[in-house]
Amino acid sequence: MLSYQLVQDQSTKLAITPELKQSIHILTMSAEDLVRYLQEQEAENPVLELEFRRDYDAYGYRRRATISNGYEMDPLRNARQSQDTLESRLRSQLRMLPLPREVYRIAAFMAGNLRDDGYLDIPITEIRRKLDVSEELIRSAHEALQSLEPAGVGCRDLSECLLLQINRDPAAAPYAYEVVDRYMSELAYGKLEKIAMALNIPMETARTASEYIRGLNPRPGLAYASFEPEYIVPDAIVEYYEGGFIVSIHPENLPKLSINNSSREWVKLRGSAEATSYLSSCVRSARWLVRSLEKRNRTLMRVVNAIMEEQGQFLVEGIKGIAPMKMNTISTKLDLHESTVSRAVNGKFVLTPHGVLPLKYFFSARLSTTGGSGVSSRSVKARIKELIDAENKNIPYSDQHMADMLRAEGIRLSRRTVAKYREQMQIMPSSFRKRR
């Protein structure tokens, strides 16, 4: 028989309130995101007031300057002049050629679909479908495009790019065309003896052709590509002095958030219950936001201080002095949850005596050494780069040789791990680093 009865049960639950979610969200934000978020909150909450340093705006840029007579400088004077793009330069050259209207239209379409490096990777079938033209017209337009400057533009692969440049150069090295056309793979691996034997030419001629080919431009379009620089305003500053360091929040990322009491006085004068209730809600929200911002800054300061205490050798020696460290180390040191430390370092940057670095950069894996002390993977990468920079380019170090050299220094590393670290630093293998 089914029956109903009342049972009293006691349990513990964690209730995440909207205020707590907001506090966690603020801790996770980067400096730029935080400023934007505070501006949004200021626009929605009438009792909030947000103040920035006089010399900087909300995004960390200096405000408009004034000249000596007191008049404001025209901001348009600092506007960057428009730059020619690869497409605009090619179109201007196409207009100078006696091309039929349809061929010009196809060539202009191709010019607008080039990659930044000048390569054309849109298939002919796609061009036919979009423009509804014949392959013969496409071929004519492609030849017209490849006749323009810079030489090599409009190519489909590296070999075609180099061949176009060799054809246009009256001072091209002998047999350079044949080497690129037939023996690109052997050239890449430096097998000049095999190339010389296949072409039945002296070794010196093959070496001259190789040096000439390596001097060509494999990405002709990059000279006209426009890249927007990205600027980082660090969240914290670490100043090192003899025997210690000082951590501070970057002043551009430390806006003053306060509560405007004049709104409360205005409501009292009006005597509206509805307005009073609304204003009380705004004041509560503003107070919580102010507390959340203060807590974020305190937590960030504590985390950066703890990181620098653990990475004291970094402040002296730079990246090669970074010690292995996990987030659990900082969370235990500060008696914080590991997720709180993760949120505090997420997307944050710090200005150190050795440059601006992300806070996550200081957390790296521990590699074993013969002494048993352990070493950071960051410092090992820095050491590998030092070895490669100092090597004899005529006889570059192989990955196995570098692993043996590191083992002699007490760092136990396999050849495969050395190769992985080298690839992560975007350094070519020894066969490509060898000077021909």
C-alpha cells in the first residue's frame, strides 16, 4: 500500500547568489573587460560614480593633449594615413593593362581574394561558379595577375611563387629554375650533392643556385599586408630592488568606484515610496560592486605577491630562472581554493623587470634533474634557445646532441622532448638551420 508521510531531513547546500556570481565574474575579468563592465554598471545604476586618472581614459589611452597657448590639439592630426593594400596596388596596375573588360573583372576578383602573403588558393571551379565565365578567360586573367608587381603574386604554391620570380629576374643564377622545378624536396633538406649529380653540374653551381633561391621572397604579399598592433596594459606592476620587490596594481586599471549620495537626498525630498525602494536596491547593488572590486584587487595583489615570492630567482636571472610551480602551490600558500587562484590569473598580465608576461606563464611543469631538485620547463626552453643561438651554423646541434648537452648539465630530457620544445618555440630542425 502506498502512503504519504512527513519526514524531516537536514542537509547542507551551497547557494550561489547573484551577488556571489558577480564577485566571481569580476575576479575572472581582465583589466580591459573590467573597465567596460564597470562602465556598463555605471550607466545602469544612477548611484554609481566611476572616476579614472585625469591623464587617462577608460581604456588606458592618454586624453587629448593641449598646446602651449591653451587650445586643444586637433585629434585628426594624429589619425593614421590610409595605407595601400595589396589589392589596391594590384587593381591600379591592372587598370594600366590593355585588358578586355571581362578579363579585368576576373583578375580584379582574384586580386581581392588573395591571402595576405599573396597566394591565390580559391579553386578555379569556385571562380567559374561565382563569375559564370570560361576557364580560358580565367587563365588569361590569372596570367595578367601574375605579371604584376610584386613578382610571385597570384601563385598557388611555393614552387610557382619562386618560379615566377626567377622568370622575371634577368640576373637569376644558372640552373635555379631547374632546381625549383624538379628538386624542391632535395633543396629543402640540403641535398646539394644529389641535385648536382642529377643535373650534371659542378657542386659550386648547385650551391650558388641554392643560395640564390633562398634569397627569393616566399611571401611576396606580406610587404603590403596591414597588421594592427595589439597593446597590453598590465594588471599589476612588480618593481625589483636589492633584496626585495614591490607589487602594485597598475594605476590605469584602478578606477575609483564610489556611491553618489545626492540621489538619496533627492529621493527623500520627493517622498516617493517606489523611488525610495528602487534607490535602496541600487545602493545595495552598488555597495556589493564596490566590495567585489576591492576584494578582486586584494586577491590579485596576494596572488601576484605569492607568485613573486616563489619566483624570486626569476626577478634576478629572467626567464631562465623560473622555477617549476603549480597552482596548488599558490592556493596552499594563500589558503585559497585552486579555482580561485585560476580565476585570479586568468587573462591577467604583470609588468616585471624582464618584460610584460601573463601570470599563467609562471606556472610550468617540473622536470627531473640528476640532483633531484627539479627544473622548470620554461627555463629548459630558454636553455635550448641559448644553445641554438650559440651553435655553429655550419654544424648545428641535432636534437639528440642537445639532449646529451642538457643531460651533462644535470637535466634529464629525451630527444623527443627536446624536439617538442623546439617546435613549440617555432625553431627549425638542424637540417634547416645548417648554413649552406
